[in-house]
Amino acid sequence: MMRKKLTGTAALLILIVFSSLAFAPGRQDGFRELFRRSPETRAHVVTMVMENRLDMDKAQAEKALQINVEYAKLSQPYLKKDGVTMENTGELLTLNQKRSDELKAILTPEQLKKAEEIREKWIHQLETILTHLKENNY
């Protein structure tokens, strides 16, 4: 249980960091600010990725967008002010779990399986990164 919580916290922090680093060099600050400024932008990007990776139909994508916009707006205050801190990580994880539960409700069993496979692969990659960082005293 503790390992899952720790992995989830690390995953959330790394996701936020990588989402700001995933774009072309020299444009990182602009994209980071765009994501902080616009919950709708974050929601659209997340929904686009979900739609493509999970082969969602139009109705599912529209519902996913509604859910993602709602939770992006709820998480916006955390991103605006001081960013993610140890104090608010738990609150963000709770929001993310609620969002995840709502999204799972609109997916087919096949899509749920595929989403879990993607999630496990992503967590494995994060664990590898964390191990590498730890080995190099970061």
C-alpha cells in the first residue's frame, strides 16, 4: 500500500515535470505557462492522448473531455500558486483518483485492460528513472 502511494506520488510529480519538458527546447517556459494558465488546454491534450491510445469513440471522447476539464479546473489552484508541494500532493492524488474512477466508468473492458497495460508500462519507466536518479544522488 505504501509503495503504491509513494509510486503514485512520484508518478504525479514526474508527470508534471515531464509535461513541461516534453516540448521543443527553447519553448519549454511558454508551454509550461500555457498549461498552468489553461486547464482546458491540459484537458484537451490528455483527452487527445486517451482517444488515440485507447481507440475511444466520439461519445467516449466527449465524456472524457468533460471529466478531464472538470478535474483540470479543480487542480488549477495547485498549479497556479506554489506548484505541487509535499503538502498538497495528497489532495492532488485524491483528485486524480476520482478522475480516474470516472474515466474508468466510460471505458469498455478492452479499453480498461489496455489502459492498465499502458499505466503499468509507464510506472515501470518511472521506477527506472527514479532508480537512476537515486543511483546518481539526485
